[in-house]
Amino acid sequence: MLGLIMAIIDSSIVNVALDTMAGNLGASIDEISWVATSYILANVVIMPLNGWLTAYFGRKKFYAACLAIFTVASFLCGTATNVWQLVVYRILQGLGGGALQPTAQAILFESYPPEKRGQAMAVFGLGAMVGPTLGPTLGGYIVDNASWPLIFYINIPIGVAAFVMTLAFIRDPSYIRKPERGIDWFGLGMMTAGIAALQYVLERGQHDDWFDSPAIVILTVVAIVGIAGFIIRELLEKKPFVDLTVFKNRAFTAGNVIGVVTGFGLFGLNLILPLYFQDVLRFNAWQSGLALLPGAAATALSMPFAGRLNNRIDARWMIAGGLAMFGVSSWLMGDWNQNIGYWDIFWPRFVQGFSMGFLFVPLSTATLATIPRGELANATGLYTLVRQLGGSLGIAILTTLLVRHSIGVQQGLVAGIDLSNPAVRSYLADPATRAMHLHQLYGMVSQNALSITYNYLFRLSGLLFLISIPTVFLLGARARNAATSESVTVE
């Protein structure tokens, strides 16, 4: 769990420190954004290789090596003296961190007996779901009260402890066999090019104005060709590098479909909420983090509760309930305005966070329950990758709509400001204060346009969760959990 928590928090903690790092390293905002992008690119490339790398090196050695790489890279990040040096260290950190989440999930799922796997996923979910919320809070506190290298240095004692505990307690399961074939360099190349290009397009598309940018067009083609070539290659191989036949399992495929939606909400809303708090409510980084905390606290409460219920209630109804709670709370956030108080923020965030326990625990358990133990490392890697890409898709869609919808709203508000309106004419009547009042008027219009746009995005996200509820029934008649089978063949 220590490795998982480090990797999850590190993917979000950096975001609130980017402006500070840009100033200290003499980098532009465009250059410093690569500090976040490079880490995610390295993450998504390593995730689908989790099964093969685990089998080739052994779980214990592989997990320990990833912890060591991540910890050393964290130290190097804190010593960086220019932005591109930091980007290189972040790539190294991402290569180590990309395998920590799926490996941790596989270890926990296998280590617990079938009847307690729901509780295992509740423990895992505390790191996977609470981490993205705690990251900005912790990062905001460090940026406001210390220096930015500390956001990397705090990983060092945690990483060392996790490394020592891995060597002491993690065992290599007897059913994991070393691959008979070596590295498929062609398949690896196609996969790396395709997934990295797709992630880049999703991360940088809005910044580069999407398909008006030749780079985005070229990388979109690379993503399509690379991913298609990789899939064809793996499906034709008798002993594939990444086993995609796991998607023949209906529960696994359905779980991944729902995972895209939950990734959209978790990553997408976790990005725009701090922006809302800072752009509309004028919170600083620390205040924004505190506003997010009720969601993290509610998730921590709901995870153990959902874990205990997992063997007693049909997983489909728990997941549907989680989707409904998240959707309704997001819809209610569409009523927020510049004058809201603490409790207006608290309750929707609390309900949102509480719903994550009822989404993550039964969804992870039902998705992985019918996967043979020897294939779990491969399956968890793919499952984590799909959820990550769903989150990147959510971020890309929401940031694009944030920019473009706010422009449209602002134009509509400006069109309503006319000198024929007595209130406007009176406001601008005094020539001595007209320039100041015009500036204030522009500020009010921009602020209201942003507020209206965020309300639109909150409700759009809520609607997505509500209309996705029927996909729960793709899991099949009474989705089985880990208590029903120890290991069955892929359906």
C-alpha cells in the first residue's frame, strides 16, 4: 500500500506546485507543464506490461525494483536545477510508479481469501481513491509553507520503508511462470508509440488547439496505427507479450467500461474542482485542498463499509447506487455560485466521496473475481491503464469545454450589456470613472461566465454518471464476487 499511495499522490501533488517550480527554474508555463505530462506518459506505457514484467522478474524483485526506481527518482527530482532535467527525472519516476498501482492491487487480491477480497479492495481503494484528493491538499500546504523540492523528498522515507517491507513480506506465488519467449520488440514499440501518442493528444490537445495543430494530427495517426497494430499483433501471437484475451471475460470488459466513467469523474472533476475554487471563489492552494478534504474523508469512511457489504449484496446494485450518488451530487454542484458557504461545498463533496466506496470496492472485486490468479498481474495492469485513459479523456473533454463554453457564455453576457439599458448607462455616465468601471464590468462578466461554465461542467459530469447506470447490468446476472469462486477459467 505504501508504494501505491506514493504513486497515486505523486500524480496530483505536483499540479499545485507548477507555477512555483516555473518561477524557481526559470521556465515558461508551457515548459513546466511537461513535468506533469512526462510522468503520466511514462505511467501509461508501463501499466500494460505489468503482467509480463511480473512474470519475467518475479513479483518480489519487480515490485522492489519499481519502489527503488521511484524513490531514487524522487530524490533526483528534488535536486533538479532546470526544467528539462526535472522532466527526465519525472519520466524515470513514472516508469517506476506506473507498475506500483496494478502490482499492489494484484498482491492484495491474491493475498486475501476469496470471502475477504471485498475488504482487500476496500484497503486498496483507500489509497487509489483518497490519494488524488490528498495530493493537491498536501501539495498546497507544502508550496505555501515550504519549498517545492519537499513534494518529492517526502517520498524517500516512505519508499525506503516500502522497499524493506517488500523484501521482508512479499512472496513470489508458485503459479506465476517465467515467459517462455523474450521481449517482443515490435509489439513493445507499437504499444509504446500508440499509447504514449494517445496520452499526449489527450493531455495537450486543448493547449495546442486540437486538430489545428500539425503535431496533434500526426500523433493522432500514430496513436491509431500504433494501438491497432499492437492489438492485431498480440491477438495473432500464440504467446502474446500482453494477453488481450482477458477481455473475452464479460465481467472484466464490463468493469473496464464502467471504469472509464469512474476515471472520468475521479480525474476530470478532481482537476476542475481546484480550478473552480481558485478561479471563481478565489481560494489559495491550501484552501482549495481543504475544500476537497470532505470527499477524501467520506471515501475513507465508505471503503470499509462497502467492503463488509460486498459479500452480502449484489455488486450491481452497489455500483448502481454509487453511480447515482456521484451523479446527483455532481448535479447539485451545478447550483454553486460566487457566494456559496462552507456547507454548500461540504455536503456535495461528502456524498461524492462516500459514493466512491460503493463504486470502487464492488467494481474492482466483480471485475477481477473470475480472472485466474496467474493472470491477475496482466489483468490489473490493463484495468489500471483503462481507468487512467478514462481519466485523461475526462480531463481533455472538461478542459476543452471549460475554455470554449466560457467564451460562448462571455460573448452572450457581453451582448446583453447595452448603453440603452438605464443601469448600464448610469454606471458608465461619469467620464472620470468610466475606464475603471469598464474594467470592473469586464471582470464581473468574466467571473460570471466562468461560474456559469463550471456549473455546466458539473451537471454534464453528473448526467454522464446517471446515464451510465444501465451499463452495470453488462456485468451479468448477479455479478459474482470473490467469495463465489477461487479461480475459474476465462469465460
